[in-house]
Amino acid sequence: MTSTATAARSDRPTPPPTGQIDEARAAVLRAANINPRTGLATDYLNHFNEAIMLLEMVPDMPECAEDFLGWHPLSYAEHFTASNFKARDLAISAYNAADPKIRIEFDNITSAMTSILSAVGDAMRRATQDKTRATLAEQATGWVKPLVMLAGGIINGDREADVDYIMTH
């Protein structure tokens, strides 16, 4: 056997050194306010917090119901595409690359929030009295706020702490 036989080339690419690329990517994600462990950004929760803020104003200022009715659901990608978030493309790609289990859990919670807010919007459009709209707004904030906290826990990778808090309050 010749020495060239022992130095035969493999068709497989050489894997990158562990740690360096992962740490470099994590640093880029952290700098963009994207959790490197989950691939998710809390900026998306601003979309829901905006709706909550508008709903919280309805009992004292009934005319704010119209502002809430102008809110419409956006997916994670739609939110970042429409936002001024500096790293919006990175946020979308990190979300797409996130662990499917985390992403499914997160999507289930954000879908629940979207369903609640959409249903409340539909009910408010049919309501004829400010008192009814105020009651709907108060109920919706009571349902959605804990879900925003739960979604934040998923984004930050500390779901158990948030679940414990929600269950005890």
C-alpha cells in the first residue's frame, strides 16, 4: 500500500469545529435581541401587547374600542417583515431554524392569543353598548396577559417558571 491510499479523500464535507460557529451565531443572535437557545425574539410580543394596551383603555375611554378594532393579527414573519426591527431577516430565519418542539409550543400559544383577540374584535363589532365593549375588553386582557407571559417564558427558555407563576396567580 502506498501513502496515497491512507490519505484518500472523503466525499463528505468536514464538519465545522464545534463551539466556534455556534458561539459566533449565538453572539449575533444575542446582539439582535434574539434568544440563541430558542431562536425567538420578544419583539413579536409587542404585537400582542399593543392589542392589550388598547383593550385596557376601553373601559375608561370607550372610543379606544375603535382603535382596537383596527388591530389585526400578524404571524411572526409578518410582524417582523412589517416592523422596523433592525435584524428582522435574522429574526425570521432564526424562527424558521428554531427547534420544532419550541416553535410548535410557541405557535400554539400565539395562535390562542390571536383567536381570543380576533373573537373579541368580532364581538365588539356586534356590540351596541360601551358597557358591553368594556366587559369584553376586560375579559380579553385577563385571558391574553397570562398567555403573553407564557410566550415570553418560551422565548426566554424558562417556561417552567412562567407556568408556575400563572398557575399560582
